[in-house]
Amino acid sequence: MQTLTELFTPFQADISNITLPERFTFPFYYQPHPLSVLASEQLQEHLASQTKWQHNFGLNGELSVDTEENGTGKMFGVLVVKNTQGQLGFLSAFSGKIADQNLLPHFVPPVFDMLTNDGFFKSDLSAITEINSQVDALKQNPKFEQLKQQLIKAEQSQADEISQLQAAMVITRAERKKKRSLAAVQQTNAQLNDEAFQALVDELGRQSVAEKNQLKYLKLDWANKVQTIRAEFEALQTELKTLQSKRAALSNALQHKLFEQYQFLNIEGKTQSLNDIFAQEKNPVPPAGSGECAAPKLLQYAFAHNLKPICMAEFWWGVSPKSEVRQHKKYYPSCQSKCQPILGHMLTGMELDDNPLLENPAEGKDIEVVYQDEAIVVINKPEEFLSVPGRFIKDSAYTRVQEMFPNVEGPFVLHRLDMSTSGLLVFALTKRANKSLQKQFITRHVEKRYVALLSGALSDEQGDIQLPLRGDLEDRPRQMVCFEHGKPADTHWERLSINAQGQSKVYLYPRTGRTHQLRVHCAHQHGLNMAIVGDDLYGIKANRLHLHAESLSFDHPYSKERMHFQVKENF
């Protein structure tokens, strides 16, 4: 185990002229403090030069998609701290494992090391692994598939034979009925005496009973055959389900036991386990990997060794993952699903930078009405202005339109723009207009064009991007590319110009309307691989997000006249 002296890294650069932050970093939305930037750059130099361990980050060739062959990027974090002697330095950490290890020189240890040789995790996991082997062996047992096919075949043969016999019985029943009717006529006409008539009726009755018995015994015979096969098949199924239930019970017990070992401190010296922390959450079961991110590791080590946290930052190092947008050396906030509950406890008692999500970005801003009549209103929404009320902030384009038109049936929301995106929005003021415009949006009769400024120079003049999207369940509101569960997302683009800074101005035509579609399609490595300038989620924050809904066309809901609106961007 490394000592505090080995993990406390002094700054190589002169920091005497840098003012300390008054409050600690709000980890879910921040601009890195200059000390955090210096610490990150120093750690990046170490990563590029160290030779004590090897991990393929995908940096030897062109940065591309994250695969086993290309390498695997990782999130790193730095925590600037002050020790008991008043010296400033920083701690370093990585998320998850690197080179299949939890412990590496220069980096703080995990909150709990499940990979220790004498720990319970390996022994308990081996029992689960043994059951896994039994489950796999049972699933691969050829008898399992043979019995399954035999059962399917027997049930089909059973149905076929019974159906054939029943069909034949319908024909013979009709023939007997016909014979009975004819005999009755003959008896009436004295062509058949009563004794002969009765004998015929009795014979036809015996034939009917014999057929019913034949059907009865056929059903019994097949029921016995099918049950014999089913019993053998279900015995194997029961054995499999018993093993799977035992595995689930052992896994749940190990998971709970493991979560209890992750004990997190805060500056007040109070400790809570993962089980305690997530008990109050909507989903009380901690997500996989909880507590393994860089931020909790860093704070845990600082609190345990009487180091005062000053500021922190996390950055991505290496090739981007397949589905997410992660750029080499770029800074990212802590994740929501795993880190938010943990850091909520760990940061208790510390003064933090303001949470921008609680601030109203629209305060002091006005919306421009581009067009209005009795059916619709078209506005030009400023950047950093919610389209509809948010979780914390109610002020929005929708509430402003409500205030403007207090006596209408609406307003009705037809589409939205990201808070950071500026441009054209249309609201319906009546139910009739809402119904017409909704249909136009659903059938893609509404035409939209955006203008954006990208962070790099495009070589092609135009193209199309089809990358399916879904929400990142572990880090909302971020979206991710997912070909398995994502919804189709289609964007056409055209290059307009390239400025002196090497930035491309483009037109973007979204054919679908997924959340963050244009932002992800621009930033993702399989899209344009160039984030929109100012994109604080998928690129680098600037004075604003350079994305503007410039053009909007649709049929007027009453007159059916084609209407076109255009408002030039201000960047």
C-alpha cells in the first residue's frame, strides 16, 4: 500500500499567483479551476511517460472507436488538496480498473478492493462461478434439446391424429344419421318391420359408442406418451431453474455484502455504506460499478488522511467509447446515476459552487414574437432559455406565451428546442390548430433547418448521418448511440463555410426529432466527429451553444397556406 507521501503530488508549476477558490467544485457542472487544470496537465504528462504498467488507451494510432483491438479509454480525476502542513498538492485517481488492476502506483486506492486475495469476494464469486458452469453444462446437454424437440413433435402428432379421427367421426356420424332417417321412412312405408328397424338402430348406436371409445383411448394413449416426455423434459427444466434461483440468491447476497463494504466518509467524519446511500433512492439497488468512479475515490482518500479538498476535475484519456461521446483530454462532470447519490453524502458539510440547474438562465431575457394570429404564435427563443418548465425552473418560452395569451384554449406545445439552442418555436393557440400542426409534425410535413458552428474543418460538402439514439441511463441528460435499443435518428447536413479559426458553419436538417440529436450526430466519431462550438455536454463550453433553429415551414392550420419563417443566427 502506498503512503500519503507517495500519493500527495506537489505541483511542478509555480502556483503562487493563483487564487484559491472560495468554494469547492460543484461536480455535476463546472469549469475547471486553474489549479485543477494544472493538476490534470501534470497527470496527463505522467500518463504519457510512465512505464510501470501498460494499458492500451488507443493513443498509438488515430483516435477511433473503442474496441478491444483499438484500445480502451478511461476517465481520470484530480483532487487539489491542502495537507496538514498547509502545502498544496493533488491526488490522482482513475475510474474502474486499469490493466485489470485496482491498485497502481501514483493513484489512490479504491474505497474497497474486492480483488484482494484474502477477501470474501473471490471465494463467494467462485461458488457462483461453479453454479454458472453447471447451468451452462445443463443448457448444453444434448438431452435437453432432444426432449424439447420430441415434446414438440409428440404434441403435434397428438393434435394431428386426434383431429383426423374427429374429422372421420363427423363423416360416419352423418352416414349413420342418414341411415336412421332412411330406415324410419322404410318402417313407415312398411318396407321394414319394427324388429329390423330396432336392430339397425341398435347397431348404429354400437358404432357410435365404439367410435367415441376409440377417440377416448386415442386421447389417453397420446396423453400418456406426451406426459412421459414432458415429465423428463420438465425435470431438466426444474433442475435448471433450481440452479438459476440458487445463483440469483447467492449473487444478491454477495452484491449486498459487497455494497456494505463500500463505506464513504464526508468532511464531518460521518460514514455511510452504498446500501445506506441508495436506500432513499427511487431504485434502492446501487448500479453496477457504484463507488468505483474517480471522484468518490479521491474524496474518500482525502477525508481519511486529513487532507482539505480545494477543487477537482475529471477528464477522459484515450479512445472514445463505442456509444458515448468522450474526447481525449476533455473535462467531464461526475455521472448522475452512480456518483450523484454518493457525492451527495460525501460533500455534506462543504461549501460548493452554485448549482446552475437551480438558477434561472432566462431571467432578464425577452422572447421575440415573429408572427401571431388567432391560431398560432411563432417566437424566436433566446439561447439558455427553457422551451418548457423544467424540474427546478418554471420560467420558459411556454410560460411566457401563456402570460401573453391568457384567454386562449392553449397554448399547446408542438416541439421543443434544447435550453441552450436558440431559434424558432411555434405554439398552437387553439385545439383545432394544435390537431392540425401535430399531424404535420408526426408526418414530417414540417420542415426545419438549423445553422451550427462546428469545432473543426469539414472536408466534405454534405452528407447524411443515421445513428440511433437513446438516453444514457447512468448519466442523464446525456444521450448515447445505441444500435440495439436506440430510436432511429436521421440528419442531413451541408457545409456553408470554414472560418479563419478552422471552424465549419453548417446547415443541419433533422429528419427525426430525438433529444440532442444534432449535438450527438455532430460530436460522435461516427457522425461528423466535431462537437458544436460551446456544447458543454459533448464538447467544450464557450460563451454559448452555437446552434440555432433558423428556418421553419409548415401549412397554416386554418388556411392551409404554406408558411415560412426564418431568423438569422447571432453568432
